Amino acid sequence: MRARARIGLFVGVGLALAVALAVVVAPRASTEPDGLERVALDHGFADRAEDHALAASPTADYGVAGVGHDGLAIGLAGVVGIAVTFAVVAGGLAVLRRASRRSA
Amino acid sequence: MHAPDGFIDGPTSVALGLVAAGGVGVALRRAGQVLDDRQIPLAGLTSAFVFAGQMVAFPVAGGTSGHLLGGVLAAVLVGPWLGAVCVTVVVVVQALLFADGGLTALGLNVATMALVPALVGGPAFSGLRRLLPRGPSGVVTASGLAAGGAVVLSALAFTAAYAVGGTGTAPLAGVAAGMVGVHVLIGIGEGVITGLTVGAVLAARPDLVWGARHLAPGPAPAGAGATA
């Protein structure tokens, strides 16, 4: 069980680093168009982009709605994304694992 | 490289949705066959870290930015099949929660940003790793090279979708050259970030790195037997 505890520590430190990236670095990240947007602009198909169906979502465009401070809004959105991706992957795999054990 | 709705026409988007769903289904099944309990939290961390890494856009030439795609990073850490699943979850969460990447473009985006990098870049890593000196530096170098190449492959995958169902009227050759040109630069960033991250994990816990399982002494580590 010691190995398991040490994996817990590793995962905890890793998640803390991910949160630090989202809270400290992401608000200072470049806001220039990305590679695909640049090509779309240069080659005249950027205007084909349609509005996102979920553009009104409370975390749209990596900012939590209603948070006055831009950096904080981005950081909080990052924490939401980190929590959701971790939970979906780890939770989903745990369910898959249990199901495959039961059928085995 | 998150395509919005509208860049690719409806029929092509539907076809890519089916391709992506099939690919993710295969990846999930293959990942499940070799899944070790230890890999469950590691896969969660991999997905969360790729999500956070993708928020950090870095500037490249000419008023353009790039960010980590993370498919090769995920493949090196947890294996290509599970890595593809991890990045797929990132792309789906980005579309559903953060309005990043169109809903009709979800199949395209999963294909270009999760499946191509993990399932083509992952095996490319394995091939390069065998050509390089055995040891952590070989793993780091192979990770970085495969990650950089995978970004260009992703750009070509988008270009292929544009060739089949692009709604723009720009000639294909120009779009292809533009996509490859800018993504070579972004790929350099991807390679550096991937190499540094793999190096850091190797320094801390080499036994947890799928791509370095050949270095582990003793019993087979998590995910051994997973083939690319």
C-alpha cells in the first residue's frame, strides 16, 4: 500500500502544478490568434466560423462569468476544467475497471 | 487548433464524428484491456495536466500563438490508447464547458488533437526511442521529437478535412502550406514542453512513465504489455 500512497502524493503534486499553471501562468498567456485562426485569417475563411452553441455557458472562453477580475476568472475556469477532466477520466476508468472485473 | 463550427461542411463533420467515435471506442477498449489500478489516477492527472497546459498559449512568429496539444505527452506517460482517451476528454470538456471548439466540429477536433497525436505520435515516439541511446535522455529526446512532429501531422489532418469538406474558397495548396508553416513553429514549443515534462516526471517517478518501462528493473510496471 506504500506504493499506492506515493502515487497519491505524486498525483497530488501534479494536480497542484496544473492548478498553478491555470491560476498563475494562463492569465498571462498569449491572446494572439492560434495557428488555425491565423491560417483562417490569412486565407480568408475566418468569417466562416459560426458562433458557438454554448457561448452563453458560465465558463465560456475560459472565464467564469460574473468574476470581475479577468485573471481570477481565467484561473477559476482553469480549476473547473482541471477538476472536471480529472474526475471524468479517473471516475470513468474506475467504473470501467469495476465492470470488467465483474464480467471476468 | 480548435476548429469552430462552420469551417468544415456538414457531411464531412458527420463523417469525422463517426470516425472519431469509432477511434475513441477502440482506444477505450484497448486501454481497458491493459488497465492497471495504478494508472487510473495517473490518467486523470494526465488529462488535467494537458487541459491546464492547453490554457497556456505561447507566442510564435507574426502575431500568432500556439499551445500544447499534449497527445504525445499523454501517450508517453500512460500509453497511446489511454493517452488518446485522456486527450479526448480534454477536447470534449473544452467544447462543452468552455465553448472552445464547435459542437459540430467535435469529431474533427477529437481526430486532429487527440487521436492523431496519441495514436500516430505515440508509436512514432516508440520507434524513435528504440533508435536513440537507452536511458532517460533517449526517452526525453524521442518524446520531444515525436511531439513536435505530431503537431505538424495534426495540421495536415485538419488540411485533409479542409480538402474534403472545407467551406472556405482558398486554394488547398496555400492552406496546406500555411498550416504546416505555422505548426512547425508551434511544434517546436510542443516538443520542448513535452520533453521538459517527461524529463521532470522521469526524474521524480521513472516507474510511472509508460514510455520508460524498458528502464524499470524488476516486475513489469503499470501498463506493460500495452503495445502501441
